[in-house]
Amino acid sequence: MISQILFIILLSAGTFFFTKNVKRIRRLILLGKELNRKDNPGKRWATMARVALGQSKMVVRPVAGIMHIFVYLGFVIINIEVLEIIIDGVLGTHRIFAPLSSLYNVLIGSFEILAVLVTLGCVVFLIRRNILRLKRFWMSEMTSWPRTDANLILIIEILLMTAFLTMNATDGILQSRGYGHYIRAGAFPVSSIYRQLFASLSNETLETVERSCWWFHIIGIIAFLNYIPYSKHFHIILAFPNTYFANLNPKGKFTNMESVTNEVNLMLHPEISPPADYQPPSGFGAKDIYDLTWKNLMDAYSCTECGRCTSECPANQTGKFLSPRKIMMDTRDRMEEIGKGMDKNGKDFRDDKSLFNYIKEEELWACTSCNACTQACPVNIDPLNIIIEMRRYLVMEKSQMPSEIQTMLTKIENNGAPWQFSQADRFNWASNVD
């Protein structure tokens, strides 16, 4: 009974703190401006099923894609086993799903095979990050914390899978000995292979090992659940809504600012009176996260820091000071900074900082707006939209831009075209053409 009480307390505390952290992130995402992404629900469900559930963009790079599918399937399917652990912990039972008989054998056997595949995937990822040292995992924005975060999660998953298999191995021995409440249930195609490692132990010692692994497994999962809101691995949860609410327009289609469109229409049609509730534009583009949409902010929390966007970016490949991954990481860091300020000073907290304290103008103007980053992202994040909105702020609010762009805009204003020729001289090239 004491064990059950401790388990219920642990489970309740873990659920409470996880819910609290999710609400904190939701509050920060909702600091963004409104954006309607409720159109085409059928297409949105199909996109989510293909990209988030089907991992369609991951397999573009086969090795990482296949390993990620192993880890992903293991994470999703083994949760059925976690459900059994939770019920057992609350009720004080042992393998409560055992009456499922042959189906239970199939499930436990499948979980063990998946545990091995998850471990294999994590080992491969650790090798790619730390031994092969793939370039995209060692770029300037990948400081010690992002690298540690990635390695820590991989190691934790390996330990959880090891505990699960060890729990089954010792459980299987106790079942074969008919010890205590260990009824014969489950198939153990993997753990039975190294069961002999524990065969010489006494029943009491085996039970201690089995219970220790049981507790380690469930405590590790609860701890992992409360860690991911502070980690890049929050994409485990946000990948699904993020792909559902992704931009369905063709890549390269830019949005017009409604405030600018209204001003132009009023200028071109002076006979039309502005509406009674008309308000002149209060600002253009994005200076801080409040000027971005909630979807931009969800993108930031959905970022997996995999670096595929940056590795595909032509500006980055040619040595420019731009990393689309850094844009997303900086946006998330700015949100976290504001969140801490709100926790300390109230919901109306404002400081004298902005996104430009994190993202430099040189990064923004290096972008060619080719959309390679949005195409490469496994969860349909759109770094380009943030870049364009920050550019709009620089141009329309601060009149700050590279000299080449300033010259082009001046020529458009004076000549109606980006070239140096006046409109009257535009057809001079054809003067001697029959």
C-alpha cells in the first residue's frame, strides 16, 4: 500500500508540473498576433498525417530517417506498456493486461524488439553527433547546451530501454520459478537471450532488480515528460499541431500587409471614405515576438534543432552569416526571456530588448528567400516568414537596408522601375529596330 501511495503521489506531481509547463509555453505562444489557419481542414489533416505521423520528410535522408522512425515508433507504441505500468502502480497489480493471453505475448514481444531498435537508433545518433561530428551539429549556434541536450535525451532513452529489457529478463526468470505473484505472461524474444546473466541470483535479489528497473523505468518516463518542455524535444508534442497549422500556400507566395493594402486602396480611391472604426497603421513588420503571429512562435517551440534547414541554405553554404536554425532558436530564447520577465513582474512586463538583440541585420539580409529551409524542415517550420517580417520592420519603420536595396527602391520611386533609366527613355533601345 505504501508503494501505491508513493506511486500515486509521484504520478500526480509529474502530471501537475508537466501541465504547468505546457500552460507556460501556451501562454508565450499566444503572445503572437492572431492568424486564421482553420481553412482546408481536410488538407491540413492529410498534411499532418503525411509529415508528422508518416515522417515523410525525415526519410529524404535515409539513415537518419530510418533511425528516427525506429525511435519514433518505439516512443509511440511502447507507451502501451507504460499504460500497464501506471495501472499496476495505482492498483498494486502486476501485469494487469496478462489476461489478453496471446495478444499480450505479441505486445510484449513487439515492445522488446522495438526497445532494441530504439537503442540502435539512439546509438547511431550519438555516433553521428559525437564521433562522426556531422557539420550541422557543430555549427556556431550549437553551443554546449544544445549539444548536451541532444546527447542527454539519447542517453536517457538508452537507459530506459535497458531498464525495460532487464525488468523483463528478471521477471521471466521469476515466472519460470513460480515465485510469488509472477504469473506466466508475455513473450520475451530479446530479454530471454541474456537471461542467463541473472540466473544465479536468488529469488529475493531478482525481485529487487525487477522492482528497481520497474521504478527506474516509470520515474525516468515521468522525469523525461517534465524535461521536454525545457528541451528541443518538445517537438514530440508540437510536431502534430505545427504541421496541421502549416502554411498551405505555394512556397514563395508572400503575404501583403493588410494595413499597407488598406492605405494604398484609400490613396488610389479617394472617393471611398474610410470605415468609421478606421485606425492608421501602428507599425510595420516585426521588431519583437509580439509582432509575429502565434504560428511563428509555435514554429520556434517546434524546432528540433536538427539543422537540415541550415545545411540546405545556400546563403549558409557560401559562408554568409545566416542559419535558419539559429533564427528559430533565437526566437525561442527571446520568448523564454520574456516569459521569465512575466513570471517575475506580471503579464504586462516589457523590457528594452527585442529580437534584434538576438538576430543581426546581416543575418536577415543574407537570406535569398529561396524557401530551401521551409522545404527541408521535417515539421514544416517557416523561418523565412520571421526573416521577412523583420526585414519589413527595418525597411518600413527604420529605413535601414543595404545600400544596394536603397538604390533600387529610390529608382523604383523615381523611375517606376529598378533601373536608372527614366520612363521616357525606357524604349530607346528599340529606336533603331524596324
